[in-house]
Amino acid sequence: MSALDELAGRTAVVTGAGSGIGLGLAVHAGTLGMNVVLAELDEERLEAAVATVRATGARVLGVPTDVGDPTSVEDLAQTAYATFGDVAVLINNAGIEAVGHVWDFEPERWSRMMRVNTDGAFHGIRSFVPRMGASQQTSYVVNVASVAAVSAGPFNAAYHASKHALLALTECLHLESQIAFPQLQVSVVCPGSVTTRIFEDASLSGDDETGGPRQMLDYLRHMLSTEGLSPAEVAEIVFAGMAAGDFWILPHPEQFAELAGARAEQLLHRRAPALPVFE
Ligand SMILES: NC(=O)c1ccc[n+]([C@@H]2O[C@H](COP(=O)([O-])OP(=O)(O)OC[C@H]3O[C@@H](n4cnc5c(N)ncnc54)[C@H](O)[C@@H]3O)[C@@H](O)[C@H]2O)c1
């Protein structure tokens, strides 16, 4: 029996499951015969997503959740365990975007990015990993980072900082799990462009409608809508990577190699980051 077949009848929890990659992951889990718990901040999106995943034939539970709030994530874990008794897969996927000069970020907007993109995964780990680790069955924690976790770019500092921190957090979790919970497998997903609404919801700081941040937001929106993988394609890659036991799950391997290679060069040769060339 393959690792994917063994997930049938077990339970997946996906955060940010109301849209984009999270919804794609939740649908994919349903098609594998898993029970699916959808955690989402936006209740309208949650309701629609629950109906979509239920159409796969899966047993589905929608839990309104703010991953930035540890109490909300603990309630999610209690509800998931009370309903299904076991969680095999936790995917910390919820994330947001914000564009602007570093100095224009209001402190609350900066903190919110960290709370959702970085602390959100920490809250998931804190509430689920001890419970998952108590089971002798193989289980999986998957954190959705980005190619932004190994690169830097202008007008997107809060996002890059949150994803660099998420990558470091995931690497440390992988090491500690090997000691404490060897049956727990940890993975990080680093996608490039995926066609979702993340930049439709992104906030823009400052009031310069023609400056760099606005151009960057327009560029990113365009790139995601024209060049992105679909959430369904990413979901297939994520579950295949998990099943193969991969720590690094890379939907865009060439882009990742280019950015990680450039970063390795910078660190080794102490070069400053270079501005990207926009095509
Ligand atoms: N789309 C891309 O090109 C891309 C590339 C690399 C990484 N990612 C990452 O993939 C993940 C999913 O992004 P997406 O593109 O599918 O975005 P999306 O905006 O389509 O979906 C994100 C979902 O998370 C929800 N959410 C936001 N804050 C939340 C919170 N506090 N608690 C619970 N849910 C919350 C949103 O309501 C939304 O439904 C994010 O972590 C993002 O950083 C996306």
C-alpha cells in the first residue's frame, strides 16, 4: 500500500482552506478519501469551501479559525480531535500579503503579517504536534512558505521576513521531531506563482498610486493570473512530496534553484542582495 493510500480514512486539517492553495489541498485530501477539517477566517469562504470539499464524498468539518490567535487554534485542535479522533496531516497554509516601503508599514499591519504567516504555523504546531506525536502512526506537518523564504525583494519586506522566519521554524521543527517524534514527518512547501486571490486581498501602504509599491502590486497580480500554477496542481505536488518523505516540496523547482543559488552565492561571497530585473 502506498503512503497516499494509507491516508484514506484518516484526517487532514488545512488552514486558510477557504480559497486558493488551501482549498486545492482540502479538495485533494477529500479525493484521497480523507476526512477534511477546513480552518478559515472568512466565514462566507468557509461555507462555500465546505460544500466544495463535501462534493468529493469526504466527511468535512468547517471551523471558523483565526490562526493568529492561539486560543482559536487550540479550539480548532480540540474540535478536530473530538470529531475525528486522529489527525494525520496538518497543513499550516493560511497566509496574507502586503506591499509597501518598509518605513510605510503601520506597526499593526507589520505585526498582523507576522501573526498570520509565522505565528499562525507556530500556533498550529503548538496545538497539534504533541497530539499527533502521541500517535504511533505516521503523520505529517506541512508548512506552506514560499520562494520568498530564500530571497529578498523590494516593497515586500513583511512577507519575505515572515516566510524566512517560517522556513527557519520549519527546519527547527524537523530537527526536534527527529528526536522526539520520529514518526512525524515535517515538510516545507516553497511555491512560486500560483493563481489565487492573495494579491486581490493584499494591502498597499502609502498613498503613492504611481510609485514602486503600486507597480509591484500590479506586476504580482499580473504574474499570478497569467503564469501561476493552479491550486489543484500544487495540491497534487504537495501530497506526492509528503508521500515521498520530502522535507523540501518545490512546485517551481527551477525558480527555487535560481533564488536559493543566488542566496548561497551572496552568503558565501558576502555580496549584497541585487534588485531583480522585471520583464
Ligand atoms: N499564490 C501564490 O503565488 C503563493 C506563492 C507562494 C506562497 N503562497 C502561500 O500560500 C498560502 C496560501 O495562499 P493563497 O495564494 O492560496 O492565498 P488566498 O488568499 O487565495 O488564500 C488564503 C486564505 O487564508 C485565509 N486567511 C487569511 N488570514 C487568515 C487567518 N488569520 N486565519 C485563517 N485563515 C486566514 C484567507 O481568508 C484566504 O481564504 C499562503 O501562505 C501564501 O503565502 C502563495
